[in-house]
Amino acid sequence: MRKLFGIGLLVCLIVLGGCNNPPQALPKTGGPVIKGVIGQGPISELDLPSVERQLLDQAGIREDTERPLVIRQTVHTKRVSYVLYSMPNNDGLAVVTKQGNEVKILERIPVPPGDPNMNLVSYNTIIAGNPWDPDNGVLFGMVYNPYITSIETFFRDTSKERIDVTNSRGFIVIRPGTDTRFVQINAIGKGGLWWTKDTR
């Protein structure tokens, strides 16, 4: 009996001694799901002055120059904002994002120079799969002839969009999953079709 009591006491001492060791951390499973950069997304209208200042700085144009920059149109997706702007001989589209309080221009893509008499409409494209907003293709451009009032776009999937350009004089069309290089663009004014381009 004394022997059994001694063995039981020894076992208790071993168990209690093990309790003094720090507990082992449980292995972590999974982990946080990271979707893009935390806090990155489109800008708000309140951020446009910051975008304007950055565009002027990048172009080397002083703010006191008469009408140095005009924002023509802004369109937002889940990831970025597209800001169509005009400057003297330097029209283009800025791809803009916001992280926390910081507004950042990711890319500037030019609109080729236009002419009110010859090149009535000028445009450029961003295809889906791009680095900034891979889900979307973008068609954007400027209308240089004052008599054109709307732009019609026809894509390969037979979808059509019509944009009033009376005030903005520019257009941005967002097309999910589309190679926007393949498009027909019609410029409509009083009396009908003024200009067309078909790359389908």
C-alpha cells in the first residue's frame, strides 16, 4: 500500500511540474484574406483639387496660367477613378486611386490631338486585364467639333451606348471584360452623322 501511495505521489509531482511550462501556441490555420491593397479605391469629388494639382505639377504648368486644366468627366469603378481632363495640347485620362487620405495618380494616358475641322473626335482605349483595374476595359475621348452633341459606341457583343457630350465635350465608357480596341464610334450632331470610326 505504501508502495502504491509513493508511486501515485511521484506521478502527481511530475504532472504538476509540467504545468509550470508556458503553454504552446496553437498552430494558426488560414490567415487573413487579402484582396488588393487595403484602403485602395476610387476617389470622391472632394479629391479632384488634389488630382488637378498633381496633373499640373506633372505637366510643369503653373496654376496661375489662364484655364490651364479642365476636368471634363469622372467615372468610378470599385478599384479606381478615371478622370478625363484637357490642357493646352495635352488632353488625357488619369487613372487615380486613394489609399487612406493619399490620392495617387497611377497612370496618365493621352488622347491624341484633335482638330475641329478634320479630326472631329479623338479617342484612346484601355483593355481589360490592365494593371490598375483588370476587370474593366475603357474607351475614352474628346469631341473637338462644337456641333457634335452625342457619341454612339457599338461593341462586338452588339451592345450600344449613347453619351451626351453637349457640356462635357468628352466621354468615358467602362466595359467589363472587354477589349475596347474593337469598337465603332459615331459622332452625332444636328442633321445626323458627322464622323465615324469602325475598328471591329
